[in-house]
Amino acid sequence: MDTDAPRLILDLTRLVARAGDDVLTGIDRVERAYLRATLARDPGALFLVGTRAGQLILPGKAGLRVLDWIERPAAAPAPLRLLRRLAGRRAARSAALAMLWPMVLGRARNGAGLACALGARMGPSGGWFLSVGHQNPAGLAAMAEVPGLRRAVLIHDTIPLDPPVQPRAASRLRPVLAEAARAELAICNSTATAADLARHAGPPARPLIAPLGIDLAAPGHEALPAGLDGGDGRAMFLALGTIEPRKRQDFLLDLWQALAADPPERGMPRLVLAGRIGGAGASVAARARSLAARGLPVTLASGLPDAGVAALMGRAVALLAPGRAEGFGLPVAEAAARGLPVLAAPLPVYREIVGDYPAYLPAEAAGSWLAAIRALAARPRPAAAPPRRGIDVPAWEDHFARVFGAMAEGPVP
């Protein structure tokens, strides 16, 4: 990076809390991509982590440490992983911060303190602060008070603010949206998200539509748990994403119970629900386990690494995406890139990102979903099927070309 170019400062609050996790959410993956891009573009990049003790400023080596923990969960120090098992995320985050603390360059509780701590480290051209995790609104607001610092805020979605409103998540998201609308650059992953941002926080000062990139991990069949290797001969359908009400995995469980009452000619297909169990998803997960215990071919796979998910996509008959709302839809885009058939609710963002690739089905039309699943399950499944051919989907190179280009060129049209 040119020594006269603005310094990059990336908020790592979210990823520090994820250090050592085996499974990442979509937003986690995006922040990981930004961490990689920041380290590659600016060797002198700085990082910010919001804590109860204030905002911590960290050097590039701290970013490298966090990236290592994220990309190789087994590399996370043993105490961190043990504390996560014993006491959950809060204790694990505290342990991660304890290991990063010796690297801290400065700490501040407000914009004046951050301006003092960052001053000489930004250089004559100032800096860009990147906030991409929907976290740390206090740090995002304080950065507005630092002279010479411009802010770029990535918005993934506004789902918690729309019916059914999620009060706790909405209270955390509203200040982030407000700062994004005022920031020097408001990055939106789709035109649908940009419209939602304007609806909830007013038109942003400088909007930029930049579709996210798609990471295609290599399949790792050894990462699959027993029963998902395809040895039972069942057709397999995959639902991928955080287990929570808006993803409507409960609707899929309804469908599988209906299929069991009138099984397809080639036998009952298997439904695999893959993804982290969200805070509101415990009841859905419990229902899936209960149905499996009663003999329904339903598998809850909540801890699969990327290689295992890639292996499932290679073996599945189709991806099922009946969710009621998405900001981008990474699983659908990845399935399209891999050539995996998709049955999806007709969300505008899907049409924006992958066009007519999915078979779109009315969200509440159980009969249409059952008919489509039966038809796919009835297709012959040769032992040596040719590789599927996917479609072109957004790449991270294109995303960052747009983002860093907008930073360099001034107002975005």
C-alpha cells in the first residue's frame, strides 16, 4: 500500500467473539473476507475491538492472530476452546481479549480519546474506518469524531426491524443503520438492502451497491457425520443457514411429516438442516431431534465446517430456501455457483443475485413445495453422475474493487 494512502482501520469486535468457533454465520464470513482484504491491502492496518473497558486499538499482528483463530479453529489456544465449552461465548470472548491485550496500542472511551490514540498512526492522508459486522455501534459513532477519518459501513440486512420485529436485535441494529446513513460510504450487499436502509434510516449520504463474494470450499467428506455419507441410498435435501424462525426450517419439518404420511415411490428422502442454532432456534432444533428420534429421516447438522457443507452440497438433490427474508442469501448463491438445484421462496434479492436459477415457489404453498420435492426425489441418481455446472456469481475481487474504488474516487453516483 502507498505510504501516503489513507490508513485502513477495521472493526474486529465480531470476529474476536467468534475466535475458535468451528461454524461461522454469513456475517462472520463477510468480516473474515474484509480482514483478509485489509491485511493484504494495508500492511500497517489497525484494528478496533469494542469492550466494556472501552475501544481497543490493535496492530496488524493482532489481525493476523484473529484470522488464524478463525481459519484454523483448532489453532485457537486450548484455554479459549475449553472456556467456550464450559461457559459459552462471553467467557470465550474474554479469554480471546486477554490474549490480545499485550498487543493493545491504545484504549479510549470516546471520540476525543480515539483521536488522540490514532493521531500519528493514521498519517497525512487520514484513514478509513471499516465497520462490517453490525457490531460495536459505540465505536462506530465515536469514530465520527476523529479528524481525518472517514467511515465505510456495510449493511447486511434490516430484518430485525421488520415484522415480526425482534426487539433485542432491533435495538442493537438501529444505531448501526443511523451511522451508516451518515457515513462517508454506506455499502449495501444488494439493492434490496439499500432500499431497506433508506426506509429505516433515511437515504444514505453515499450509497454503494456491492454484492458479496462467494467462497467455495473444497468438499471434505471426512467431515461428515455418520449417516450423511449417502450410504443409505436416500435422496438428500439440504437447508443451509442459521436455525431460526425466519429461515422457516419449521415449514420444512411440516413438509417432511406430510411426506411420511404418503411416502414417495422411491422412498422417503432425507432432510438435512445445516447451520448454527440461533438464539430463537432452540425450539426448531428440538423438534428436528424429536422427529428424528421417532424415525423420520431428518438430520440436524449444526456444527459442520465449510468442507463438510461443501460435501453435502455435492451429494444433495437440491437446496431448500423457504425463508421469509434475506439481505443477500449466501447459501442460495453458493448452490447456484456449484450447480445444485434450488427451491426457493420468491424473494427479490434472490432474483437480483442469481436471477431465474432457482425454482421459485410461493412461500406458504405447501402443496407446491411437496410436489417439487417429490419430483426431484424421483429422479434417477446414477452412481457416477457428471459434475454439475453452476452459474457465474459475485466474486470477492469484484466486491473489493467497488469498495476500495469508491474510497479512492470520491462520491458514489
